[in-house]
Amino acid sequence: MEPILINGHHIVAILIALFGSTGFWAWLSSRLNKTNNTQTAETLNMVKSLKSEFELERAITARRCILNFNGELLEGRKHTKESFDQILSDIDSYELYCRTHPEFQNNRTTLSTQHIKNVYMNCESKGNFLS
């Protein structure tokens, strides 16, 4: 088998000179890292944006649940202790979101939250949760 020649030079010598060069590998690595860093930054920004949207939707859903639960109480509907525990957890999540996101329109559940907590305390003291 005869060696492969390009312009009279052995291809193996050319490949070793080209790919064995530290400069080439450093250049290739920097190009790949630059591309990966850009893609990583874009992906990270997209994840942050999705996380913000998800947290906003959770807060809006919690607010809706709080208002609906209070409406049910005002209509005279009784609830189990577990239902109260869940809505109290929703209230905590909603209030935490409001504290950490001052730009979010707040104070829409203040009266509802107070009423829910009062009814809860009353049910707890009298032991008359729905069973």
C-alpha cells in the first residue's frame, strides 16, 4: 500500500501538523466554548423567564382559590379541616409571592384571607369542621 500524498507531502504528516497543533485545538475549543456559553446563557434566560411565568400563574391561581373558598364560606358551605389546611397553605404561598414581588398587584385577598382565618379559628375552637 502506497502512502497518500498531497502536493508531494504525506497526508499523515499534514494531519499531524494540523491536528497535533496546540493552537488549532485551543482555537477549536474556544469556538465551541463560545457557542456553548451563548447557548447556555440563552437557555438560562429562557428557564428564568419560564420560572417567573410559572410563579406568576401559581400566585394568580392561589388568589383565585382564596377568593372562591371565601365565597363558599359566605354562602354557608362547610369545609373539612383538610380543605382549610390547603387554603391556608395557598394563602401562605400567595402572601410570600406578594412580599417577594412588590410589582404584583396585591391586597385583593386581604378581607377574604381574614375571613377564612376567622372561620377556621371558629371551627377549630368548636370542633365543627365538615367531616
